Amino acid sequence: MPLDQLDATDPVMQYLRSRGLPQKSLELRSHPSLDYWETLDDGEKQCQQLYAMIARVTDDEGNLVSLHRTYLSDDGKKAPVDAPKKLFAGHADHGLVRLMPPGECLGFAEGIETALAAQVIWKIPVWSAISVGGFQKITELPDCVKKVIVFGDNDKSFVGQAGAWALAARLRRDFPQLGIRVEIPEVTGFDWNDVWMRRREGSRKPKKNNR
């Protein structure tokens, strides 16, 4: 079901709301009973049905190339399974989750939640590459784009930062007319979803009485 057809009790709506993330996107759906397969220690395969947030992954021409799944519990938390996030196997070259229509300024981030958080903070459309490896799939840009912001993760391993700067360098080479910048959270281990969550927690703290 599309997000605009869900009520506030739907696990996907609860999941997004608990993170202060936008609950409007044409690329996201809620599934009430999606198969989750896992292999047990004895080699047997087990299936259970779980709620899931589904994201459409499309190529540069708008063709569906894969689906991303985030499995959830009934109360809108990540499901207690080994791999709550999965991408369907298939041909996902140049596949992105294009969460909002592009504008003159377009952002790119790794995960879906990170992209949504950056969208809230910076007030621009941000697309998800799903993973840092997905940055390598970004080779084309909409004609309307005049500026790009790459939102990298501040990984202890520097993988997120390296991927973000590599994308920025490649875009600078291929689209020299564009304004391009990279934004990395100040705190090590943080992505932009972590930044947004901390800001929300700070805004909810009672103000000190200085009198």
C-alpha cells in the first residue's frame, strides 16, 4: 500500500515517525505479510511472514530493476531477524531509490533513512544509493540539476567518506559545470540519520531555568 493510504498505526508509518522522517514518498510502500526466508544452523530453510517497508529501485530511464525490503515488527521497529534489510537479487545496475522528484539541487546518500534525514535537514530532494557501493552506479543526472550534494557516512573505516569523495570527484570530472560538495557528519560512526535523531532528542530536552 502507498504511504498516503496508510493510517498512523501501520508499522511503516510508525517506523518513519519514530525517526522523525518524512512519511511521503511515491517510492515507498507498506507490505503487511512479506516472506522472510532464512537458513537454520542445520541447513533447513525457514519462512515467516513479516511487515515490510518496500522501496522501488529504478534505473536512469525509470525502469524497475529491484526492490529493497526493510522488515519490521508490528510496533514499527526493525524485525528481530539476522538481515532486516535486503535487496532482491537481480539486475540493479544504475539502480537508485529516487525518493522525491529532482530539483536544481539534488542530494545522494547511502541508505534510505539517511537520505530521508538529509532531505529533512537540508530541505532538498535526496536519493538513496542503498549502499556505499551504490555510489558507483550514479553516472547520469537529470537535466534540471545544477548542484549536487553527496551525503557521506562518517565511518570509522573511512569507507563511507572515501565513497562519497570518489563520487564527487567523478561527478566533477563528468559534469564540470555543476556545483558539487560533500557533507560528512562531524561525529565518527554517524550517518545523517544519526545526526537528525540526535537533533530531535536535543530539541525534546527540557530547557534549563537560568533564574
